[in-house]
Amino acid sequence: MQRLVLATRNANKVTELRAILADAGLTLDLVGADAYPDVPDVKETGVTFAENALLKARTLAQATGLPAVADDSGLCVDVLGGAPGIFSARWAGQHGAGKDRANLELLLAQLADIDDAHRGAHFTCAAALALPDGTERVVEGHLHGTLRHVPSGTGGFGYDPILQPAGETRTCAELTPAEKNAISHRGQAFRALAPVVRELLG
């Protein structure tokens, strides 16, 4: 079975992507970057989601000699001009445990005086495939919605507890994994990437 390396050490993300790619009909041996502990983490120096996703996939493909997939995603808030955007994961300047909560609390504090009509936001995900021979592809997915004033739900991760998708009464964190994958920015991006993977990997 063809091995595909995912440029993340986040076990939640590996599980989520296994489910998305399996639903798209791809049977691959999908492993996270932790299967290759000698490969260094990539500095995300790009200024777009697509640039960062390609940087990570390219580095992993070159280091392992295997096809690699990476994504970069974040929350883009309309009233903040698209921020936190590519800085979503480090918005509060913290790393490790407690990072998600700190990011959420800072963002909610910044939006405290913004009424519901102006709380539009969307998740963006850029998904990139890089092959050892230098072949590269990148696609994007988006999930639009509005931001709640207080977090709700225990599923998902990151900003999921405050984004309520358009047409939904629940936040992303209140959806089941299957419901979330069906509409999420990451689900859209990786479903779009699946036929590219199939075409390039056979």
C-alpha cells in the first residue's frame, strides 16, 4: 500500500484526515510526521495558507523520500480584516497545552463589543501535496459562519467552539466528527485533493 506522510504531529488531525481520505475512496497508509522523528519541524515563513502548506509538504517529501501532504488552516474574521488568519494557531503567543483556550479567550475579548451582525468569519484550509520529484499541488476549502460570544461544545479543536457554520444552530464543536468533516474547510480541501492524489500516485 502506498504510504503518504502527513506533515503534522497532531494525532487529532491525522485521525480526521484518515477519515476524510477514506470517505473519498483512497486506500493509503497514512502516517503522521511523528513516524519520522528525525525530520525537523518546518518554520511557517509563508504569508498565505497555501505557501505554508507547500513549505511543510515539500520539506517532508524531501526528508522522507515519500509523497507528503500538509495543510495550513486558520480562522479569518471579517471585522479584523481577515485576522488572525495565518497567525491563528499562535494568536495569543502561547505554545503547547492551553494554547487553544488562550487563543479563544483573546479573540473573544477583542470582539467583545462587536454585535452579531458584524461577527462574520470563515475557516480556510489550504491542502498541499508534494512528491519527492518536485511535483506539487495545492487546493483550498472554506467554511463560512458567524462567531458566538461564548464557546459551546466539546468536540473538535482550535476555534471550533465559537464558529457557528452558516445554516447551522450549533458550533463546529457541537457537530459529530462525520457532520463536521462533511462541511468543514479541511474536509472540502482534502476532498478536492483526493483526485489529485489518485492521479499522481496511481
